[in-house]
Amino acid sequence: VAGEAAPQRYESLFLRKDGTSYPIELSGVAIVWGGQPATLNMLTDISDRKAAEKKILYLAHHDSLTGLVNRSVLNDRIKQTIGLAQRSKDPFAVLFIDLNAFKKVNDTYGHEVGDVLLQQVTLRIKQQLRDTDTFARIGGDEFVVLLAQIKDNQGVKQMKARIEEAMTEPFQIHHHKLHCHVSQGAALYPEDGTSVQALLSKADKNMYADKCSYYVNNNSNPPA
């Protein structure tokens, strides 16, 4: 109307009478109305589309079962933390966690029980972490925690002990009482690696050593 160029289509927010807002898409064309320049505007409520886009974006970065971030987000967070550590010279740790005998749970009780166990394990571990930690699920029963504020092996040992303690109480799932033990392995930056892959590989290797020790102590063979 003022004679200035404007986008033909754009998004905005509309307010309801109760004060809440909702997204709209507005498109307009120039017309002549009563001999005067005007615009004809068409408004579309795009709440459903925005909700679908938000869900797609969420699923692209999170595990659908546990709600934890996925491997892609974890790698980015570790990379960012490495960049900060290179400037500050502050160490940090990566902790690899794996459930022992999880396949046996699925085989004995079914995948539905196994899924609930993964969710409950996630909640217990999350309660031991700080807001600055990044907790990710990277595989079936494999988890990784980026411990951004842990500075030495003593801090790592304390965190591992807290997680192990959190697993001592049995899990009650669908009338089944299940015990779950986790194997853990850590890597400390920079002594155990200075790249994302090096840190994850070292933590994974240490986790597997812990798993082998668990199976030896329980007179059974670790999975291949």
C-alpha cells in the first residue's frame, strides 16, 4: 500500500483473544480497490504443518525410544567441547556405557520389556548427570555420556560408581523383576585422544575390558 516491495508470502504469529498465539502464513497480491491501491491478503493457519516440522526435526536429532540425543548430536557436542578445551586447556571425559546380557532380556521376556528396560535405565542414569553433560543413545543398548566438567580420572571413577550404584535396585517391568548391570569405559581428553573418534574408540575399548571382567567374574563368556 505504501508503494514498497514486500514478500508475496511470509509467516507470522496471530494472537487469540485468550492471549495464546498460533502460526499463520500470509500471502498477498496488489489490487485496486475503489480506485485506490490495496492488497488482497490470504491467511492460513499452519499450526499442524509447524508441529509436523518440529517433530521431524526432533526425530532427526533424538532417539525415538529414550528421547536422548543421537550419535550425530553427540559427535557435534564432543567436537565443540574439544574446540573449547583447546583454548582453555581444560580436560573433559567421555563415558561409554553398555548393558550386560541385554540380549538375554529380549530373548526371555520380549522386546517390549527390553524397550521399557532401556527407558528406565535411561532415567536412572540421567538422574546422576548434570545439566552440562550430554547423554546420548548411539545403538541398541549402547550409551555415551560427554562429561564436560570432569577434569580427572578421580571424577570419572566417582561418576561410574554413582551410575553403578543406581543400577543396584531391581527394575519392575510388567510383573517381572529384572536386575541390570552395566559395563563402563571412559576416555579423558587429551591424554586418551584429541579427536571425536579417538576418544570414543578408547572409551569403547575400556568399556569392553570392563564387560569381559564382568563375564569372567560371573563364569560366562562375553558376547562376540
